[in-house]
Amino acid sequence: MKTMLALGAVTIAITTLYASLILPPYNKTKPPSMPLPVAYACAVVALGSDTNQFHCVSASITTEFTPEGEWYFTFYSTNVNSEPKLIAVEFNGKVIFDNGYR
């Protein structure tokens, strides 16, 4: 019985910790502090010469990594066997290549 109570307490603690780490979604009624064209320009500059081979297929705002939000771009190559490039542009202008380990 004590083991089950301890296991239940640990489960509740882990669930509470996990829930506190999840950031709320971006408030879509509030305009982003960095306009989309400015963020896109930052992402394209970060791509450099790869802009000749990659094209943007999506742009969205996420709060997955920062509570203020960031623009998140997905670029695909015209070559079939190439992995997409995922680029985050924080509202402060910092550009991050997301290769799945972020």
C-alpha cells in the first residue's frame, strides 16, 4: 500500500512539473513584435546561398521555446532527397537552425 501511495505521489509530482514547463500558446490577438517580412528576411539571410535550392512552405508563430514567441519557418529543397531546413527567428532577431535537437 505504501508503495502504491509513493508511486501515486511521484506520478502527480512529475505531471505537475511537466505541466509547468509547457508554455501557453501565442496570444493571436496581439501583433508579433517582429513583423513577418522582417523575420522572413532574417531567415533567408541565415540560409545564405541555400536560398537558391530551398523555398519556404510554412511560417508560424510558436511559444514552444520562448514565452514571448518566435517565428518558425520550414524550407524545403527542390531536390527530392533533401531534409527540410527548420529555422526559428526569435522576436529579438536571433536566428536558430532547428535540427531536431533544440
